[in-house]
Amino acid sequence: MVACALSFPSLQPHLGCSEEPREALTMKGFTAALFLGTLIFPSCSGGSGGRAWPTHTVCSDSGLEVLYQSCDPLQDFGFSIEKCSKQLKSNINIRFGIILREDIKELFLDLALMSQGSSVLNFSYPICEVALPKFSFCGRRKGEQIYYAGPVNNPEFTIPQGEYQILLELYTEKRSTVACANATILCS
């Protein structure tokens, strides 16, 4: 989850008419319904009843592996980085997808980085504020999907060798969880 605290460029949904055959539209509808059902009813996908969400791989290459698991008992989400490297570049390509369970009037990010059981960094950042909506997804409503695939700007740095744990939380002004993840970074 190295890139989670990074800024997102404007996210603009693509809306348009499609002239696809009926079978393709039906298959897309089925796929969307299956995806939505997996997120909404985690007991069918192994997300409740004492079971945790699956561990996802953000990236794995060149002595660096980044894994995460949703810590929200009601919803999982998707996140990946295109190229995994110990030397984090200023522009990396990511993919992120989630269906909102809450309206986003105000959105906040809390990030806690730990190494060997000790706190290394605590970071809080207002992502969406009523008077200052910094991103196009600010103001989105419950039930809408946020999907982004593209570049993210961030500072360049080298990830030091070691194992790191990250707790990432996105939440609204009412302290309702939008997304939550426990991530592990393994750098050799």
C-alpha cells in the first residue's frame, strides 16, 4: 500500500452509448452483478463468519512484495501497482476500484506505518472537504463505483530493506469507513 497516500489526478467517468450486441451487454451485466454481490455479501465469498478477506498482491518483483487485506468486515476492494520497484518513481501507474457504501461529502485518510512493532510514521490527510473538493470523486454517492487506472504523482524514494506493516483507513466526516486495509511490505 505504498501508493495509497498519494494524490489522484482527476477521475472522470466515461459515459457513452454502446452499440454492443445483446449477449455482450448481458455478460457485462452478469459480471457486474457477480462483482457487486461479492462485495455486498462477503459470507458467500469467505469474508465473514470468522473468516477474513483474502490477501491480495499489490505487486511482487525485484525483491519487493506488497500485500494487503481489507480490514473492513463488510467490503473488499481492489488495488494494484503496475511496476513493483524498491526505487519508487515520481509517477507510478495504479488501479483502484471500490463500490461506495457511504456518500463522500468529506473524506479523510489515516495511515500508520510500523516496523518491528514500532511506529515509524502516522499520517492524516483530508482528501475531500466540503469547501475544497480536491478530487473528482468527492461528492460521489453511496452505491456509485470508483474505478481509477492511471498515473499517480508521489515523491521519489528508495524503500529500505525490511518488513513493514501499514494500516490505511479512509473514512467520512461521520467516521464511517469507506475503505480499510492492513498491508505488508517485504523488501529484501
